[in-house]
Amino acid sequence: MVVQSHSIYRFIAIISLVCLVTVQFKLIYNTFELTNNQYYLKEKDIINQHYSAQIRNDKLFPGSQKIIDSHIMPRMALFQKLYETDREAYEKTLAQVWKEMVAELRLKQNMDTIFPNMIEKYHLSDKLRYGLYIEHLSLSFDGVNYVPVFLPSVKGITPSHPNGDMIAGTLNKVDKQSQVSGYTVSAHTKNSYQITFMLYVDQDNRQLQIFKAMLPTFLLSLLTIALVVGIYFITYRNWMKQKKLTAMTSDFINSISHEFNTPIATILVANQSLESSVNDNDRTKTRDLIAVIKRQSLRLKNLINQSLMISQLSSVNLEKKRYYLPSVLLELLEDYSLKLDSNVSIVPDLQHEVNEVELNKFLFTTMIYNLLDNGIKYNTSKEKIIQVKVYSKEHFVFVEIQDNGVGIDLQNLRHIFKKFFRGKERVEEGGLGLGLFYVQQVVNLHGWELRVDSEVDKGSSFIIKINAKK
């Protein structure tokens, strides 16, 4: 059910993100189109007015009408005759005339002078380029009907450009946005022609220039999306942590309730039995019951002390003194050995030529006790052997606690220092899962380093690295 809930939240988050990205993309695209349509709008108006004034009563450029008329008008009778009698000859003749006319127009065009003068006169951008194209030419023999001579789609005459034949200029990439002027001129008389020509003005790589101009907007949009995603991720992660913390707290309450209630219940039962046995003067049974009460009382005391110690550890006023580790370890091992069973052996291997180190003796002793307790508790060997080593390398002193216990698999090894964590395969063992958490906290408080080497069914080794420099 929890997994399903998480999947729903992730699905909703992904859909929301897609919607946000879509809206942002639409806004940016519309802004791009608007900028594209208005790009050089003022400059285009100026150029259109100036160009229109230049070609008033003319076509294409000043003087072009005379050139066009000289190629077409003297041959109109020939064109009509061939059109009516021999279409193949008509198309060949037109193609030849068209080729000659375009070549002369290109040769005698003066737009290469007119356009730079416009740019200089009106202080326009010197990055502007132009292209002058003939896009359509038709002949009319009767003044009403027109016969196409030149179109980009008409066979026989191959245009130099998809938009027609370029007469002047260097602007090859043209579209609706780059069109400045466009005219269709016709006489509507017999033996006349109709011509359509266009002037395009634009900057090279216009779309790239628009994109550069919009780059701050684009980056701001990306930043907004990134912030939304980041805020969602942080919120989701904190929510997951909170859920995990709630679950851990619940587990802790259940665990500690069980751990506290078990010895208490045992003490009560034992005490009740003790009362009965005293009345019966059964000394042997009395001693056994007293032993049970003592063990369970000590267990309860240890659980309470450990819980209190963990809760106070983060705020403890750490008072440290310099100690000679071999002496400290021999002392605490001597005390610890008093409560060991016969099948448990602690083997000290203490290198005596080590420097003194700064530590809080109480915390250090409790930490070592926890490691020793773990080495014994999680150990199924007939002979439980715990090795305690102290040695130095360079200016570091190492304390190593090695056991021949069950070991820790890789999956559990990642979590053993977490609060309340206990490996699933050893959950039946008593405890709250606070021992190794305490060890890690003590190591952190002292500024030491802790490493664990473990192999399943062979044992574990906890190595504490202490900087012994003064």
C-alpha cells in the first residue's frame, strides 16, 4: 500500500512537471514567434518606403522595365504564333529569351548601390542583407488571359532559387518574415505581360540572433523549472525521511516496550514464586529464583542506561584527558572478564610502544564494552574468541576488536550504525539496536575514524583509527 502511495505521488509529480514544461515551452515559442515577426520591423518599413520611391513607374530596380520590355515586347507576335502552332518551339524560344533577359538584368542591376546607400542614409544595421527576386512572369495575347512563362513550378525554365530567380543581392534564405516589398505589375492590354517581384531583407542566421536575444528568458525559464524540480525533490526527500523517522519511532516504542516488559514480567513471576518457596523453606529453589531476579534486573538496568546514554550523548560536555591506551584496555578487560562464560576468551594483543591519546575514558570504556558485547552476542562458535589489539602506524594509534562470530553481510553492513537497526536474521537477539550507533557517536565525538571488515560465518573486525598527535 505504501509503495502504491509513493507511485501515485511520483506519477502526479511527473505529470505536473510535464504540464509545467509544456506551458513554459509554449510561452517561449510564442515569444520567439512574436519576436521573429517583429524583427527589424522599423528597419523594414524604412527600406520599403525608400525602395518603393526608387522604383516608382518602374520594376525591380530603376531602369529594369526598359530591359524587360526590350526582350519581351518585340517578340510578342512570335510568342503568340509559336504558342498556337508549335508549343515545343514556343517553350524553347521563351527559355532562351528568359535566360538572356535575366542575365542582362543581373549585369545592369543597381541595387548593389541603392541598398548600401539606404543603410548609410538611415543609419541601419550593416549586418542586413538583401535579395531581389522575380517570382512570376506571364504573357497575355488578348489582354484578359495570361499564359505563365516563369514560375518555380513551370517546366522548361529552371529557377535559380525556390522563390524564383535572384536578380540582385546575397540573401539566399528568405521567408515571409524577411519580405520587405512585393509587387505584381500588369497592363491588362493585348500583347502585354504580368510580372511579380519581391525584395527580401534580413540578417544572416536571423533565428540564431533571435535565440541569442532571448537567451536570458530561456535561461530564466530553465532556472524556474530546475528550482521547481529541486524544491519538489527536497520536499519529497524530507517527507520520506519524516515517514521513515515515524516508522522507526513506532518500531522503537514497540521494541522497547517488549524489552522492558519481558524482564519486569519475569521479575514479578520470580518474586511471586520466591514468596511461595520461602514459605516452603526450599533454599535451592530460592537461590535459583534470586539469580533469575538478579539477571533480569541487571538486564532491565542495562536497557534503561543504554537508552538514557544514547539520548544524552549528542549534548554531552566531552571532557578529554591523555591516556596510555594499553593500560586503559587492560583495566577494562580485567573488569569485563569477570562476567564471561567459560567458552568465551578475550585475547589481548597490545603493542606497548604507542603514544598517549586524548579521550573521554567513560565513553571509551562503554564503547569497547559494546563492541565486546556484540562480538559475544552474535557468535555461534563453541569457543568464542575476541581479540583486542592496539598498535601504531606513523602518528596514528589503532584499536581493533576482532571476533569469530557470525559476521555481517554486505546488505546489513551499510546500516549497522543506524539508530535502532538490528539485522533481520538476528532480530531474536535481545537489545534495542543502539550499541553500534553508540559506538559510531563516540567515534564521531572524538574525531576518530571507524572501519569494519566482516565476512559471513567467519567474524568481524572493528578498527578505530586515532590521531595521536599532540
